[in-house]
Amino acid sequence: MNNPPLPPLTQREMSRRMGISLGKLNYCVTELARKARLTLSFLKRKVREYEEIKKQIRELSVEIEGKEGEDIFSEEVLEALDGVS
């Protein structure tokens, strides 16, 4: 079921096979690369935000435990938070 990898194609060959101009294909490839960079940047930022929120939840949990003597977040919940990233 595993197909052997296809040989790399040049943009010229791809444009010929797709029946579009080389310029159009180049534009599409360039925009896809730009979109990929933006998406990666966005995901990295969101992971940093998530880690900061997770840290704040832990700090608040410790603070509340100290004041009320109760654990508002079970260890299971805190471990689940660790496992998400």
C-alpha cells in the first residue's frame, strides 16, 4: 500500500502538468509559503499564551489552597493541563 516517493518536480514541470502559467504557479507557491510562516508564528504565540495561562492557573490554585485549605484543582486536572501541550 505504501507508494514510493515521487521524484521532485520543478515549478516549470508542475505548471505544465497543471495547465497554468509558470507565473501563476510561482505566485501560489510563494503565497503558500507565506501562509505557512504566518500559521507557524501564530501557533507558537498561542502555545506561549497557553503555557502562561497554565502557569497562572497553578499559581492561583496554590494561592487559594493556602487561604482556604482546599484544593480547587485536583491533581488529575493539573496533570491533564500538563499533558495538553
